[in-house]
Amino acid sequence: MRMHTSQHLLSGLAFRIFGARTVGNQIHTDYSRVDLQPANFTPEDLKRIEDECNRVVEAGQEVRIFEEDRVVVHSKVQDRSLMDLIPPSIKRLRIIQVGSVDYCPCGGTHLKKTSEIGRVHILEKRSKGKETDRIVYELLPP
């Protein structure tokens, strides 16, 4: 749950700060990766993402889970979420809202507060092709 909630945090901040949309991710026990586009992050950009993640973690923001009508969700997510992957027949969506940082349809398990995540530590960035960067990160104990 720590990794999954942290992925929402990192994805939400990358979108908010840099306009980089999550186009893929893989969550493991000891590390995770997020593929973002358009992106060509500098070391300073990565530091900013890491610092912002940890600021939100330290703030202990609430993680909410609720349902909303698809039309409402679509108007709120902009390009943050891949709404076209959700079948049109689904009219109500389960939402994860990580404090003031992320709002996204999701069916996974999550923590109750960002302070439960632990510190986010970015391990590396890899280029995955034109305007796509992969961020690999780990979590340190809360």
C-alpha cells in the first residue's frame, strides 16, 4: 500500500509541476517505477519532485477513497489520467485523492495518510524514448 499510494503522489506532482502524464508504472515491494511523458527531467527536476513528495509525506495529508460520476471525474482529471482505458459503460468511478496533490480513478489499496508512506528517494532516471522518462524510486521507513 505504501508503494501504491506513493506512486499516486509522485505521478500527481510530476503532472502538476511539469505537465508530465503517467503513461506506465510498475509497483514492486522494494522499489517502483513511473514512466512519464512528455519529460526530459534534469537532476534538479528530480530533486524538486523528491522534495515535494517528501513535503507532502511530512504534512500527513489525508488519502480519501470515494466514488463519483464519470462525467464529473472526466472534468476534473484533465490529462492526468488515461480515462480512455476505462470502458464507457462504467458510469461511476472509484477515486483516490491524495491530499491536495492527486485525484485519479483507481481500484487499488491505499494508506489513510501520506505520513504513512515514508520518505521517497529517487534512485535514477532512464530515458525510455522521445520525451519519455522512467523514474525509479524506493521508500525509506516512515
